[in-house]
Amino acid sequence: MIAETVCSAVSAAGLGIAAVTAYRKRFLAAARIAAYSLVPVGLVMTGVVGWLADTAFSPTAWAGFVVLGGAWLLFMTTRAVERRGGGTRKERKAARAAQREAVAPAASAPSLGPAARPAAQSATTPRATGSGDDFSDIEAILKKHGI
């Protein structure tokens, strides 16, 4: 009798924590907490303590199996959503930080394209003829990117 009461209290507390977690918009964690909190009730309902006595014909035991199946389904659903969603919150945050670092913070504005470049260069400096012209363009690009 006391085991059933303790398991029920633990499950009720777990479901309360899951509700608070869901209120904080952490639904995957809330579903996982709810699944964990349903396990003690499922074990009590299946009658693990008195397994040999009356498991086969007890509707409470079969309801416990249904609750355990629901907990397992919640586990598997949250795992599938987590794999599809890109991992945990820390992993997604690290990926966003790495993506921000990939772009140079002091990068200049994008070029306007090949049509605008000759007019701008002819206005500022005359172009050299020959192969030296190719290297000066490369030098300018490398200096622009800080290499």
C-alpha cells in the first residue's frame, strides 16, 4: 500500500515539473520528464511486486502496460524530433556561434559586380597593361580580405 502511494506521489511531482517545463516553452524536455514520471505509476499498475499473482487477468495491469507503452512512445517521439531538430539547445547555440564567426565582422560591403568595377577603377587610377594588371587585381583582393 505504501509503495503505491510513494510511486503515485513521485509521478504527480514529475508531471508537475513537466508542466512547469512546458510552460517555459521547453516542450521536448517536458515530454521527456512526463515520460519518466509515468514509469513509476506504470510499474505499480502492472503489479511488478505481485507479478505472479494476478497479472494475466487484471485490467489494471493491462492499463499499466498501456501507460508504459505511452511512456516509451514519448521517449521515441522526442528522440526522433531531437534528431530532426539538430540536437540539443547547446549544440544549436554553438552552431549559430560558429556560423557568425565564419563571416568576418569587419567585412566590407559586397562588390557591385563586374559592370561597375571598370568605371570606378578608371576614375581613380589608370590600368596597367600586360600581365602585371592581373597580379595587381589579385593583390587588391588579398589586401581587401586581410591576407
